[in-house]
Amino acid sequence: MGRLVVTSFVTLDGVHQAPGAPDEDTTDGFRQGGWTVPFVEEEFGGFAADSFTRAGAFLLGRRTYDIFAAYWPKVTDPAHPIAGPLNRLPKYVVSSTLTDPDWSPTTVLTGELVEEVAAVKERTEGELQVHGSAALARSLFALDLVDALHLVTFPVVLGAGRRLFGEGFLPTAFRRTGGSVTGTGVSIQTYAPAGRPEYGAFDLPEDA
């Protein structure tokens, strides 16, 4: 049985929109796409390549699937650390509108998310990886289906754009299981969901 692992790129102010290119996602007039590019170097590339070696399948939202499908099939080297797994391994897309995907092997999931994802995890060896796909990731967290989160935070503030953990996100506690910081200041942290947050209050000194 596979583990469901979410990898998300965010800014210091929590924006996840269009990390890879200016025209990647201009929804709501967003014009600051490509904000990860200045910080990507060998150390970050090593993290990305290593994570894809653990993939057994990919679970994607429709928007991310379309972005990936427009680019990665053109990288035909089977030894490429990212294109190789993406082109070769099963891809599952949660969509009510995609009917005839061209990027093989792709399966469209249209049923109940809990049942569909549970079935995919059961037949996956290795990690069932979610990249991008923020709306899908939020739904998976809300259903307690996520086993691990790679939160990759870039040292930049945009002040606009869609946020990964926005208003209405299910309150969730996390336990850090590992991490590092690259030479360009990118914080790569791995967390395991740890139930609901606990709350308390600091005791004030008696003479306060």
C-alpha cells in the first residue's frame, strides 16, 4: 500500500499560485508567476530528483495535470529524473470534465474522493505523490488522507495570489519529520499530520 505525499511550493506569505512560469496560472489577474526560478540551484534540484525516485504513481488536479501534460511528454529521455517517472508511471486525475486524456498512462477519477483515493493507495507501491494541485490537496487534508507533506518555502513575499492554507482550511497539527535549507534560502520541511491542534494559554507572573 502506498503513502500519499503532498509536495507544495509556497512563498513566505503562503502563496502557491504559478510557481514555475509567468503564464502558468494568471487566474484573478495574477502577474507574478515564476517566483521559484531565481532560487533553484543544484541542492534544490537534488531534493526534487530524489523525491521522484520514491514515486509509485501521481495524483493530480486538473489544472496541474494540464500544465504537466503540456510540458513533460516533450522531455523524452527516460533517464531524466523527473520526466522519466512522470511519463512512465500511472497518473490519476481528479476531474469531472477531463474525458479523453492523451498522456498515457492516465486514469480519470470521477467518483467519491475517499473511495477513489483509498483504492489507488491500495494498489500503489511507493508514494502516491501530489504535486501542486492545491485545491485537491486541501480536500485530501480535509478527508485525513495525507500521510506526509513536503512544504517547500521560498524566501519571497508577493502580497497577492492564491494561498495554500487559506480561510476555511481544516485546523490541522503537524509533526516535523525532517528538513533542510538550501544555499539560496529555500526551506524544505517534511511534516506528518498529527491530528487537530491543541490550545492553551501562557500563565502570567503573579505580579504582572
